[in-house]
Amino acid sequence: MKPLFMWAGGKNKLIKIYDKRKLLPETFDTYIEPFLGGGAMFIWAYEKNPNANFVLNDSNPYIMGIYNAVKNDFDEFCRVVFEHEKKYLSLYPPKKQITDSNGKKIWVDHPIGCANKEIEKRYKEGSNVRWIDLWNENPIYHVRRTYYFKTRQEYQKTQGDRLNTFYSATLYFLMKTGFNGVWQTYKERLPEPPGKWKKHDKRTRDTGLFHTPCGLMRHEDSIFSSRNGDGREDLKLWNHALQNATLLNVDFMDTLDYAHGEENCFIFMDPPYRGCFTQYGVDFDDKLQQSVVDYLNCATHGGAYVMMSNRDVGDGFFEQRQGTNIIETFDVTYTVGRRKKEDDGTYSAKKAKEILMIGKK
């Protein structure tokens, strides 16, 4: 198994280091993850003990909608995803690969699939483009880029239930073709008040809806980077793994109830990091970070084995709250969302330090 979708801050690489340092539990009967995200640690836990009781939660209802649809309405979920994929793959991508005069392969604008700024400008209103109208009125500009954005806009504008299978599968398609695992949200402009805007008036409302731009869209035969054919087998593995899981969309503190009275319980917490650009549509301030530490302490004293990952920004925040707990540190490189801006305006991978706090009585 691998994560259903790319997720900034996913733990695929760090899990191997946790395992090498022997920080992960050898046994557990219950596994709780209050901040599920892409589910990399759940995969480790499931493969370690597929018969455990799993409690998986995320505050993002649309992410949990995907997991619920994969678990409970698998065939319809696949039908919608692969219908989107078929249409998308039939369209021209923004770039094509050629071989230059030196025999080097390079990417250049596709003569049809590249961004047509002239057409897009005609449909621009403020900072947004009327992608649905653009798509409907310009069949000559039916390309992967416009299909992505008009599908995203249809998803945002629907009056239907975005947690149903159709819209969960549509969101999944967008996440598989969007930019690099980043979750950006759509900010809706508020109606202008009588008179003029005042200096401190809030002019937009964060809807929490997916608004990440498209990715490179260089897919060839599938939107899945998989050895298992069209990706259906990957989804089927998730469908099977989730059958023994309780899926929640609650405040992370409420998941603590599921640890009470459970013997041999393992809890892994991966909240939005301190000092992190990638907030996943959640404003996670230090008051909430303190709540995470409180959760760790409470669950630890209740007998659970608890691990919490976060970022060390160098101000001693977690050290000051360490108590009897153990803190491990890890040197990491950020390539998404938290990259370093160079003098020439470009971005490069950024070195950082992450911590793992392990509960100890």
C-alpha cells in the first residue's frame, strides 16, 4: 500500500528513520490517528497488525469523504474517478518533451495544450477566471489545463453534498492532478457593504474548499504512478484496509475518548506544524499546539504509547513543555510549501529540523 494521494508533510521517509531508531511499537491492538492526512503512518500500522482496531480522524471533512467513499462505495467511486481520468488523458497537456540539438530531452510548451492567456484574460473577473464559461464557449481550448480548472470550479460551486461519492471522487481526481500535495483553499469575496470598504474590513471568506492549482499534468497512461495497472488495485487495497477502521471527522481532542480503557494502544499525532506555510485550511496556533501536548500527556498517563511529530523553529517551545517525555530530532529537507526563497526569486529545498515527542510517564 501507499498513500491515496500526495500530502505535504507526509511521513513516508521519516517512518523508515523512526523504525531504524526503534521508536515504533512492536505490538499494539488499537491504533488512533487524530490527524490522518495522507495516511502514511496508518499504512505502517495496518501492515504491522491488520487485525488491530483503527480509529482514523481528520478535521478536513472532504478528505474524510474520500476515505469514506473508498470504504463504503468503492465501485461508484472508481467509476467517477476513471471517467474523469479518461476525459483528462484524452486532452493535450501543457508541455511536451522533445530532444534538442544536443540530444538532451527538454520540456517545451505544447502548441495546443499550453496556457492561452489571451482567452483566459477575457474570462477573468478580479483574481478569478470563469472557467466553466470558458470551457463551454471555447471547444478549441479543451485541454488538460482548462478541464482541471473547470472541474475544480464546478466542485466549488455545486449546491450538492460534497461528501457524497461523486464529489469525493471528483476531489480525489483533482488531488491526483493538482500541484504537489498542497491543500490551498478557496477564498470567496464577500458582498460589498453599503458605502466604502473600511480599512480593517474582512473582504473574503475562507470556504475551506479545495483551490490548489493544477500540477505539471504530464501523465501518459494513468493519473496513478503505480505498477498495479490503472491504479484500481491500489484503491482496492485501501478499500480492504479501511473495513476495520472507524472513520471520524471530529475535533482531534475528541479522539482521546477512543483510547480510554484500551490496552496496548498506539497513538500517532501529526498536526499542522508550527511555523508552517502548509496549514491545510486550518489555523493551528500555539494554543492548539499546547492542546496537542496536553493530549499526548493525558493519553500517556492513560497507558497509551503516544508519538507526536512537529517542527522545531528554534524557540524552545516543545522543550519547555517536554516534562518527562522524550524528544528525538531529525534533519529534514522541505521541497513543498516551506521552500527557501533565493535572491533571484527562485525557490530551493529548505533544510529544517523536526521533532518527535514520545510520551513517557
